[in-house]
Amino acid sequence: MAYDLDTHRFLHFNLTHNPAGDPDEDFHYLDIGKMLSECNRKTFRQGMSYDVANVVFHDSDASETFIKVCTAPNTWAVQAAWRAGFRHWRQQIDIAEKSLQDDDALTGPWSDFKVYINDDHRTDTDKAIFVDCEDNTLDVGDWDYSQYTVTTATSSYDNVAIGLMGPHNGAFTAGAGVLVSLLEVLENTINTPQEDPDIAAGAVDSLWAFLNPDMSAHPDTVQQVIARGETENDLPPYNSTTIPGAGTPGANRPSDPWVIRECCIPGGGSHMAAVGGFTAPCGLVVFETMQATDGDKIGVTLELVPGDYKGVSARPMRGGGY
């Protein structure tokens, strides 16, 4: 398969460790589609699952540095939540364009459905910026994250940001909506699996169990098999009322970005570490740094797998699965 060889696949940027408090952890956010677009002067859509080949970290500080590399869960639920979110975003634009009697009045060649990975991504200033070998940055254009326009209880309107995972932020009907979580919307609307099989009460005492000629000598055995079948594996192996990655993080709620790689850069001599490849839904990657030195700068080089999407390996966020 022929690939576009005129694509810069190596994204170099710095993570400046400035924790807000104790413990000494800091979060940094990378939008792969955004940085690829800026480097290559051509548009890379955010709504893709991007394949990363490897990530190399460099830190010259004497302190030990722990790094976690995180993404949204790479699951059917995240794909389906994104797809539903895209569909409703597109629907609002289509209705507005029809009112103007112009199907292209509000969208151009660079229009794209862009989401935050969570609400902290929206507010945190630690967003990765491409730099060269002397830390010079690029002059960049528009990369506006998408919004929904929602009606409040008082018939006024709010524009709210869109997140992929975690909890909602704000009371939307009260006019205080800030961010809607696509996974939480999916959790609130998806059908809940029911018990299957649902054996009728009293089946264990069925007369037919005693009349079966093959087991007539062992009626207690038949009753035990029926009793066991009433409770074993009649619900799915996952929680049937929640979706991993949705809701407020806490016990039984792993709703912060999920760890896919981690490494440690030892202090006092060895100043580099590397992790292997992974897939990043929507190209959104979170780096969590943990160390004792505030203001430390960690250099990062992320290589993308070559492929047939404008020179990199990526697939559209398709949804489905339920």
C-alpha cells in the first residue's frame, strides 16, 4: 500500500511540570490532529483513532520522574458516544443552514467536530505545543472546539462545550451548563440488559424433573441443577447500568483518562525513557507527570505509525456496538 511520504509524523513538544498542589502530579494534554495539521499545513480531522508507534521522553533534571500516558477507553462505547455526539452536532448545523436557505452557509472545508477528552482538558493551560530543536514554536490558525446550543428551563439558550468522557459540568436546564460528557449521555440513554434466562419461580420444584426417566433415581440432583441455573451467568460480566469512563470519578467509577503506558526516568544520570505504541481515540492523549521539582521541562517526541490517512495510520470514529 502506498503512503503519503510527505507527512511529518514526529511530534516534538515539551511538558512543563507545574503541579497545583500535593501530590506532585501535573496533567498535560495533546491533540494529535491539531498538531499534525499545524506541522503539515493540511487538515487532519480529530474524529479519527490515531495509531502511535512510540513515545520518547527526555528529562535533564536530577529528580526521578514518573510519567503515565493516558487516553479515553478504546471501546465500542466511546466510539458510539462520539458518533451520537457528532450526529446531533451536525443536525443542529443542518437546521440552521436550512433556515438560511444555504446548505454551506455555516461550514467550510475546515469545519470539524472537535471535543475535549474531559472537562479538565477544557480548563487546563498545559496543552502541548510543537517545538523545534531550539524550542521555537509554530504560528497556528483556528482549532475551535465544538459546542452545542441548548435550551434552558427559561427558554433562553446556552452554548456548552463537549467532552468525550467523565461527568457533565453544570445544570443545563438551569442555564448553568458548561460541558456535556458524551459517555455520560450514552450511559443515561442506553438500554439496560435484563436477566436472561429469567427462570420462573418454583421451577426447581417442577413435577417434570421427578418424572424424567433418566434422572428419576436422583431427583435431588435435578433440583440442584435447576437451582444453580437460576443464578449462574444470567447477567452480563460487566455492570449493566454504568459505562466505563462515564460519570464522576471515584469508587467503581474509573472516569479519568485510562493509563495505556507508563515509565520512569531515573534521576542522577539516565535521563531518557521510551514507551511502545497505542491507539488514541480522537487523537487525544493525556500525560501525567509526577516528580518533586516544579518547573521541570520534559522533552517528548511522539512518532505516529505510517498509514493511508494523509500519511499516518488512523481510522474514523465509527460508533455502533449496541
